[in-house]
Amino acid sequence: MIFDLDGTLVDSRPDIHAALCRMMAARGQPPFTLEEVTRFIGDGVPVLIQRAFAARGLAPDPTAMPAFLADYEANAAVHTRLFPGMEAVLDTLAAEGWALAVCTNKPEKAARLLLAALGIDHRFAALGGGDSFPVRKPDPAHVLATLQAAGGTPRAAVMVGDHHNDVQAGRGAGLPAIFCAYGYGLPAMAEGAPVAASPSDLPALIRAALG
């Protein structure tokens, strides 16, 4: 069972939003709204920063990414929490015998720090971050490498995420995909995948996906 992280397992927008606003304030720029930042999320930190700079008409700055990561990693779990009901979903899946993994475009160090801070890192057999392998979602090789690290096979695995990157990467890897409408992606990003309106919908959808 492979989960995306931001917008799927956890609502991390408040802390990403805060770190981006601090980065902009250091450059004399006004803050972003939470909704603006929501649309920046999903393609990893380099693209997040690129979108943020473009939105303020700023030229690229090679110092921005390391500064942002240092700030974010120190403050990744100030307001970030599991989505309501997600802990019960993880309990249910574990009780049913699923091995769980995370495949995220967030850098691996930041993802591991966040999972540890939330006290759920022990639940996952593997974590594939955006810089763990030569590729990242929507490349299916990112999903396959994470799956291999978790000891799974495509014929008995499911991909769950809130972005078209998750749906495309999962399908490309030969996995059924489930789209999380409660996350950050636009509804069209489901691309025909079964839709979970809330975390509580996931166990039944997962069973049906491999039924």
C-alpha cells in the first residue's frame, strides 16, 4: 500500500505556507495566501520554489532552496497533522496485513523528519522521497523503486494520492490508483481513478481495487 504524503496522509499546507512566507519576507515580498500555496504543492521543492518566485516576478535564486529546506525541516511539524480519520485507516490496513510505504516528491530527509515528528515513521516499510532515486513522480520508476524497497510487487499493491502525478505514476507502474479528493489536487486530476472523498473511504476502495 503506497501513499503519497502531502495532501494524502498529512495536511502539511500550514507549515509549507509559513516557510514560503518567511522566505518571501526575507526578500521584501508580501506573503502568499494558503490557497496560492496549495496550488504550488505536488511536484517537489524545486518546483514549489520556482512557482513561488514566478508568482512574485522574482528571478531564480540558487540560495533559496537550501535556505527554505533548512527552515522547513526545523518547522515541518508545527501545525502539520494527519488528516482526520487517517490514523484509524492506517490501523485498519495494518490489521489486514498490508505493508505500508510512502512515495513522495518531498525530499527524503524532510519527509522522514516529518513522519518521525508525527510519531508514525515506524508504520512504513519504506519511504521513497523526491531525491531518493534518479527520478520522481510522475515517473513510474519512483513508485517501483519504493515498492521494491518495501518488499512488494505491482500485482499486489495500490497507489493512493491526491495529484495527477500519483495517478500517472501508479498506473505507469502497473498499480491501480486511488485519488484523494480531500487533498490538494484539482478534481480533474483523478483522471478516472476511484475517488476517496475522505480517508475513511480508503479501506473499501483499496479492497475493491485488488478484488
